Amino acid sequence: MIEKRYDVVIVGSGAGGGTVAAELAALCGAGRRVLVLEQGPRLLGHEFTGRELEMADALYEDRGGFLTAQGTMTLAFGRAYGGSTVVYTGTSLTAPERVIRGWDVPGLDHADLVRRSRKYAEQNNVHLLEGELLNENNRLFVEGAAKAGYLAEQFPLNLRGCKGSSLCNLGCPNLAKQGTHRVQLPAAERAGVEVVTRAEVRRVEERAVLVRVTTRPEGAKGSASEWEPGEYRVRAKVVVLAGGAVGTPALLLRSGLGLRLPRIGAGFTCHPAHILVAEHDRAITNDVGHPKSFYVDRAADEGFVLETCMYFPFTTAKNLTGFGAEHSALMRAFPRLQMILVLACDKAVPQNRVAVDAEGKPVVHYAFTEETVAAMVRATRASARIFFAAGALRVHAPEAEPTLIERRDAGRLDELIAARHFKTGKVSVSAAHLMGGCGMGRGVEDSVTDAWGRVHGVPWLRVADASLFPDSLEINPYLTIMGLADRVAEGIRGDAAALLGAA
């Protein structure tokens, strides 16, 4: 076992870990040692090829196919230098006031969170996309939404020099997306923060973490680790966990903290989603331009959000219900398909949680509640109305019978699309925006941390990622994660004398 010592160790390099690293980088100038440990690889610019299968293998946990324990939903989250900020589309929204108020976390103020989120929106060049980069899929969504009675709003996006490759979910090949891998982490490293990739943190001990550094597999993308392969014990005065809503609770559980903190893993939420497609009578430009530029927010009233999207042939094929000739015919129509991503806004319920198996690997238990299914059905009906209003010939709807709805039946959507047709295992559901598992709150009985990410009863241990959310945020979470991570870093700086002692 190789021993190392640092003042601060940060586990994870995504929206939370990358932010904390940048905010604590000034400590390096005062002689402190700050380390970021990232389980995934550090890819070089030329390695972002945009090829679907090889990029999924390089950037996602389980190639994007991490399954819930029930096998009914895949969870998509990144494993690379920059975490999930490398693979999300750059959509950047601030938290709704009603959601933060509903969380009811003492010491967490919505105005403060918005102020911090705007700071990172400015750092990461968040803005509305220029008109020439809006493809026809987006324009049809806006047109259809207006005709169907829905308000389509434009997403603010964290881009610089976007060339409209539409490959955001595979890691931008033009390096335009301003995730932590492009902004916060390089700035932190220039200031003296060390980043070690291919470094899996296995356990948290008293002011230390146990780390396994692995070799770069033959032919794999990414650089070799900055450390030699082997087992390490890294001692630290402060440990910040930012491994995400699956990784952080699992790490705490396999470290034996579940007995003293019974809420670890509880409160897991996400945005259960699936891709809806509609066939038009002509080709639609969807594989150029930014794929996700507009959305319809019905979270408050109906429990869902709709987004424009473009998914690649393999991902689209596995999301379509059915087999054989009908499935094949729809895939052959790929150049003519309009796409909408349906996201249901679930709520934290006791049965949905993160656990670990006998080997300490994360296991996510997730059951669809009646409310979540009802929201997905409402979202599918709304999408179908938008599709037909935009001129579609037919709509593929997984919660319908039959699943392919012809234009002549556009007036029967409420009858055809119904909760009784939502059958787990038949409807392909994949969730992003994973949240909860180490929720903020008042004490051990209702939470894992306080409003500043301090783990109850463990002053040297902090959490700085989406696992902090006590319940669903209902929108893209990245700016909110960064705002909360900014608070965590401020708390560490404020507690520096007690935590770090003399340099």
C-alpha cells in the first residue's frame, strides 16, 4: 500500500468536484496540497471522434447501460475527466424558487443559489444559441408546440464556438462545450491542483481514502494515469465526495457509514425518459446544429418536461418498442424522423434508493410510481399533439396501443395513449439527471448533510454533487450542482483554520 498525504482530496471531477477544485485552487498558493481523484480517463481532443459505440464505451459508466436492480431503466452518467459535464448537452437552467422552497433545508436560500449559479453561467459562457445553429427538428418543435397550445422556450447553453456537429452526448469533437473539463479543471490545474485519473476510490477511512489506480487498457481511449498503477492510502485533512448520485452514496455505504447515517442512499430521484419519434413525408435536418435547443416545461402543472433531441441510430433503435418489420420500417425512415425527449419529474419515495451489493458495487432500486407513469403518459400525449401539429404522418408512442399512431387518429390520443399500456420491460426508459442519496437537511434522522454539504457528525467529510438534493430538481441540474459545490468550497475555506491547521 502506497501512502500519500494531501490537505484536501476531492473524489470526482464533474460539476461538483470540478467546481470545488477550482474554488479551492487558491489554497495551493498558500502551500496547501489539493488532489482530485477521477475514476475515468482523461481524453485528448482528437479522441472525441463522435462514433457512437466507441465514445459510449470511453465516456459512460457501463457504456451508458447501467441498469436498475429491476432491470427496467438504464441510468446514463459519465465516467471521465469532467464527469457528466463531458456528455450532457450543455443545457443550463437555474433552480426554480418553488422547488428550493419545497426542499425546506435550513440555511439554503434560493436567491443565494441563483447568484452562485449565475457566476458559473458566466464562467462557462452560457447563452442562447444563434439562429443559424437551430436545425429543423428544433423549428418543428417550436412550430408544433405553438399550434398545440404549449410554450416552447429556448435553452441557455454553455457553448463556445459551436459548429453544430450535434454530437454533444458523445463528448463534443470540436471542444465547444464548456464543461468542467474545459473550464474549471484546467484552471485548477494551472493553479497547482493535482488531478489523477483512472483512480477509483474504494473506501473512506478516518481522514483518508483508499484508492485503486488502474492501467490504461490496450487500445482504450485516454491517457495513462498520472500515478503508477497500484493501491494507495491517501490521507487528507478534508475529503470532499463528488462522485454523483450513484457513486457517492455507494462509496459511503461500502465505507461502513450507513449505521451512523441511515439516510445514505435514500431519496434517489431522476428524470425517467424515453425518446419519441414521428415520421414526416420529407427529410428533416436533425444531425446538424445543436440537438437540444428548446423545451416545454410542464413540471409544476403536469409533472413533465419535453425537450428537442437527436439520438443516434443505435440509441434510437433500442428506445423504439417492438421488433420485426414495423421496427425496421421506422428505422429506415430515420432521416425523416422528428424527435422529442420526454422527461417525467418523479419524487423521492422510500422504495427508490441507492444500495451496494456484496462486493460493494452500487445497486439502484427504482420502481415507477403511479404518479410518474401518469406524468409520462401526459408527456407522450403532449408530444404527439406537437408532432401532428408540426405535420407528422405518424407517431411512435410506447404507451399506446397500437404503438404507431397514424395521423387519421390524431383526435384519439387520450384514448390510445394510456397508463395501462405502460409495461415495464416493454417500454424502454433511460434516465439522466440522477439526484439524491445524500440529501441535505436538519439532522441524522432526515438527511446526510447540512446545507453546506457537511456530513453530520463528520466535520472533515463533505459532499458536493447532485446526491445533496433532498428531492427532484425538476430541471437540468448542472448549474444547481455547481452553485451548491461553490457553497461547499466556501464552507471549507471558512473552516480552514480548524480543518487544515498551519500550512
